[in-house]
Amino acid sequence: MAENNQLNTAWLADLTNPHHDGTTQQIDDFVRAFQTENTRLQEKVAALHQCRLKEDEVWLKSTRDPAVKQLAEADKRQDSYISAFRHINLGHAGLPDSEPTKQEAQLCEQVMKDFGFRTNEAYGAESDKILQMGQSLQAHQTFLEQIGAWQFYVKAAAAAGEVRQLLGERARTKGEFVKGEMKNARRQTDLAIAELYRVLMAMQELMPTDALNALITQLKGVERYAKQYYIASASGATPEPTPGTTPTPGGGSSEGGQGGGGGLPSGGGQEADEGGGQEAGGGGLPSGGGQEADGD
């Protein structure tokens, strides 16, 4: 048999998780639509479908983030407390020059301005700034206690430390998940496709038919498209397809597969890996980590 008619699966390992999900769903759809009385092939098709359902289940699980609600609640607390702190201090900073608290209140407000602080930043960026500002505000702790603002900074710093801890836990959990359950689900799907392809190649050698040739052509098309637009473009070797110049996406099974990207295989949604942060330090004022761009 000519080399270009051979089906192989090594390229599947180079796909990102969403593209792997969508591309293997396309393969599943094509082979399930193929009519055959060959019981061996039927077994392999059924086995692949079960692997696909499992990969879909794992993929959907990977898009859910149980820490989102906790993060939102901790962020709301840090916003409320740091806002209360700032409003109390600004009240004194706006007093007439003759008031003894005005000058030091202005120095504390300048700390906030120097950090470019605002409460609508990403979780990690905001919590970092709250924690880092503490190092400068400590010099004014006595004054801030006298005007009743310091207690709210302490509570804001505690909430910011919780945000950093949740971000760190989320990053670790996500990393372990991708390396574990998702990796195993992908491997089982790839093995099932490899076994199914071996049966198809044997049938093509021993009992070729026009329908079988058409199926193999479809599967080779999936491979070519994925290599050109998902794998090659990821390395910058080939540009993404433009509207009107690529094949229409194939229809996905109602039982699995994520929404399609452009072109033949229906790719999944984009991977949204959100960076985690370091856990806040213990005793005294929490110490801030470096700033980062965490998703809200």
C-alpha cells in the first residue's frame, strides 16, 4: 500500500487539549457514520467512542474552576476594607492646612498613588499591591490607628493574603489535573484510534471498497488539516486559515466534542490557564509577591 494512504496517530500528541478534543471528536463522528458488518471494526469504533466520552467529561471538568466563587468573595472583602481605609484617610487629607492630621494623611495617600492602586484590577495584581503597600504604611501605623483606618488595612491585607493563597492552590490543582487525568484521557483516546486504524488498514489491504476508501480519505483529511492549521501554525510555520478559503467545519456528535474552531475538525474552546500566585507569608503583615496578570 502506498505510504500516503497510511493512517497514523503520532501527530495527535502535538495538539493542544481543545484541538485534541475537537479533532478526535471529528474522527469519532466519521467512523461511527461508516456502515460495516465487520464485528472487529465495530468493537474498535465503540471503544473509541467510550474514550471520547471520557475525554469530553474530563475536558469539561478542566474548564470549571471551583475556586472562582471563593476568589470573588475574598476579592470583595479586600475591596471593601481597602476602600474604607482609603476613604477615612482621604477625609483627613482633605482637611484645612491648619489641621494636624492633614500632612501625614497626604503622605499615606501618596503611598496609594505611588502604587497606582485601584480596586478594579486583576485578583493577583490588586492583592500584591495591598500587601506591598503595608511595608510603606507601617511607618504611619500609629497615625493610622489614631484616625481609625489601620484596622481596615489589616483586614484588607488578610483578605489579600487569602486571594494569593487561593490563586496558588488553583495553579497547583490545575497543573496536577493537566498532568494527570487529562493526560490519561488523551492517551486512552489516542490508543483507541491507533487500534481502530490498524483494523481499517487491514481491511483496506484485504477487502477494499469504495466506502472504505472514502472513509480513509476523510480521516487523512482530518490529519492534514490538523497538521497544517493546528500544529504548524502553533509553531509559526503556517498562517491560520482566512474566512472563505478553508473547508466548512464538520458536524460534531451530540454526545461529545467541544465547539469548533475554524476549518475541518471542530476544535474546542481556547485554553485559559490562569496564573497562580505565591501564598502570602505568615506572622505580622503579610508580605506581597510579585505582580502578575491574573484573570478576574
